Amino acid sequence: MIYLLDTADVESIKRCNEFYPIEGVTTNPSIIAKEKKDFWELVEEIRNIIGNDKMFHIQTRAEKAEDIIKEAMLLIGRLGGEIYIKIPICEEGLKATMQLNQMGIKVTMTAIFTPAQALLAARAGASFVAPYVNRLDNILGDGVDVVAQIVEEFKKHDIQTKVLAASFKNAEQVHKCALAGCHSATITEGTLKNLVSYPMTDSAIKGFDKDWKKVYGDKIILDL
């Protein structure tokens, strides 16, 4: 499973791009608006941080298919690089996705809550489908199970579309999605840190440090 960072916070993106093996960044209108910055300055800064080779999933705002396509072309022209146009699943979104697919433009279909929606998005030509895990859990659904069903359905029908699980509350949900065969997950910096941290790991590192200092003090190998 590959990891993407779900934020438009440029400082968080800088840190995670430096310290974690992320494959790119995902955003949506709510995430963008949270930063309260000029739209183009913000998204161009994000592209500059991650470079052209990492994925940038960025969502359109238009409602009609023809306008969604125009926005997609504008975003591609301004940002370049490895870009995926995010489109919420709906009739106009499916129409736009089919046309963009014919143009060779990669689409991530978002706001997925059912396997049926995911299959329609895949058949329309989406490169990724993004099911919302924790939002399903919040309405007494089972987000991880929905992800697992989508993964299995894609295997059964030999569909190449990838599953990009989104909307996580904790690291356990991410781990369970990985066990279910999910191809990718987009998560916050906090969740990334929780995937790394573990009490016994922290204890082991402290033990290494304590034992070393008894003999060599504060020196590191480079000092010896």
C-alpha cells in the first residue's frame, strides 16, 4: 500500500515529504479553504514542495461536466507533473470522467460510500476511487469492510482502478485497510506519526541510547 498526505498545510507537507515515504498529496475544497490562502499560490507551492514526480490529487469545483473538464485542463496546465483530477461521484462527474479518460487525463473519483459507486467510477475510467472509511463508521457502517468489498470486486472483474482509502480517524483503520488489500491510503500527518510510534519501539530506542552512553558518553560513531 502506498501513502499520500491528506492536507494543504504546506509546513506539514514539507515535514512529511522529508521524513516519510509519501507518494504525493491529496486535497479537497474543504482542506483548501481551511488554509485561507490564495488558491493558485497555495496549490503551486504544494506542487513545488513535492515536485513533478509525486502525485497531486486536486479536486474541481464546477458542477457541469463541460466545466469540470475545463477546470481539469486549467489545473493540468498550471500545475503540471503527476496530477490526478478529483471529481465527486454523480451523473455530471461520471460524464466528465468518461470524457477525461478518453483524453488520457487521470481521474480520482471521490466521495465513494458503496461498492456499487466504486464499480461505476471504475467503469467510467477513474484511475483511483476514494471510499470514505471513518465517515461510514460514523453512521454505523463499516468503512474497512466497504474498502475490502471494493478491492475484492475489482479483482473479480479484473479492474485496474486502484482503491485510495480516505477519511481515517486512527492508525488501526489504515492498518485494516492494508490487510484488506487496499492499494493506497491518504492520511494526515498525525496518523502517519501514529503508524510509526509504538511504546515498545520507543522503549527499545531509549535502551540503546542508555547502554551506549554508559561506555561512550554523548559521542556518536562519527566521533570515534
